[in-house]
Amino acid sequence: MEALVATAVGVMTAAGIFLILRRRTFPVILGLSLITYAVNVFLFATGRLALNAPAVLNKYEDVPYTDPLPQALVLTAIVISFGMTAVIVMISLSAYLSSKDDHIDMTAQDCVDAPGEDA
């Protein structure tokens, strides 16, 4: 189980880095989301992968349990990443609507020769 989770984290991280290195904004947003998911799975796996184990200690029995702290961290990270993804989407949409192009890097000559602007 641990090897499968580690492989999934590695594949999501590699795919996220690959998408971040693209020249358009949408693949970059998807890459950031994939890296966020990989970090969330990694944080979740730090609480020991146990099947059918409660997250609460039982003082009457000695049963295996999972650590609830990584679950809380992942829940917080999901909320924060959702908000940041919404902000990044709005910024990239604004950049696309203002420049009519979604390329990330522009040269200095492209900025000088921007169509429709008065110098």
C-alpha cells in the first residue's frame, strides 16, 4: 500500500512539474493543482495508512488507530488550495482578457509592440 501511495505522489508531482513548465496559463493552473494534490496525499499518508482503524483513541480497548492531525492538515490544505486556485484562475482570466493571449512569458519587444495601445 505504501509503495502505491508513494508512486502516486511521485507521478502526480512529475505531471505537475511538467504542466507548470508549459507556456500557457491553463496547463500551469492544472500543474499547480496536481502538485497540491500530491502534497495532500503525502500529508495524509504521514498519519500511517491503516484500514478500518478509527481516528479516535478508545480508552477501554487497545485497538490500532490513525493519527487525526494529518487529516486535519489535509482538510485545511484543501480549503486553502481551492481558494488559491480560484484566485489564480481569476488572475489568468484577467490577463487573457486584457492581452487576448494566454502565453505566460512575453519578451520586451512584445510589450512595446502591443496592438491597440497608444504610446
